[in-house]
Amino acid sequence: MFVNHSNREKAAAAWAPEPPAWVKVLAEACDRTNQRAVADQLGKSGGYVSAASLPSSSRSSARTAPAAAVTVEGGMGSIVPLIM
């Protein structure tokens, strides 16, 4: 049986034991709308949002996360309304 986990659940698992606040905001915004809408609000691609909120062990994700934190924190004014 296929189980579709929320972005918040996926982020929590990927960033265990506790995701940073910016990851939680990003995941919640994606759950409320969709990844594409959040990416548009941040001026980024959907792939960028996915790589930022669900890091893997790849070097590209390791390089993306710090910049993504700055992007999301700087854009919180535009994405926070998506989660309210």
C-alpha cells in the first residue's frame, strides 16, 4: 500500500532529530499549497525547494542548504501567508 507522507513528515525524517525553523516553514507552506507555488514565491525552481527541504547525502544538497536557509528566511514574508 502506498502512503503519501506530508512534506513536513518528510522534512522531519530527513532533518532528524529536529529540522531547522526555516525547513518547517518551507515544508508547511508546501503542504498548504504545493511545491511549485512556494518555489514561485521564493523565485526558485521546484527542484530547488525539494533539495533544500529534503537534503540527501549528496554534495549538491550540502551546498544548497545554507543558501536555501538564507533564501527562505529572506522570503518568509512571502511564504508565511501560504501557511496561514
